[in-house]
Amino acid sequence: MDTVLFEIVELANGDVALQRAEDKGEPLLTIHFSEESNFYLQDAKIEVARAMVQAGLEAASEIAEANKAEDSGEEMEVDSGPVQIH
């Protein structure tokens, strides 16, 4: 199985992007922080973007697992707790 490496980079315009390490084409994901956010985050912008990407990958993995279980007819435990978006 081939391993695909991804990298998080800061673009010339200040946005943070997720891209394949070997492919300098269009990023898979771009995160734009407002001027106010940049002021508060300062040097931590890349770390915050990394945490956002990590959370997104975990959510996508859970969704893929749920879809796979649904396709196979299995029941999967779903957290039905409150959802809060900030």
C-alpha cells in the first residue's frame, strides 16, 4: 500500500492550506483566518490550523465508518449528545 504524505503550509496570502506533499497543485483544504483572528493567534496560527485539520479528519473517518456500517446493514453506536458549532 502506498503512503500518501500531506503537509500544512502557509500560503503567500496568509491562508493555511493542506496539500499532498508531492503535489504542488491546488490545495485539498484552505483555512482563512480573519485579521482579528491573526492578531490573537499570532505564531500559533499553524498549530490551530493543524488541530482543525486533525478534527476534520477524525470526523470524516467516523462518517466513513458509519456509512460503511450502514451499507453492510450493521448498527453503529452514534453519539446523540448536543452539537455545538463555534
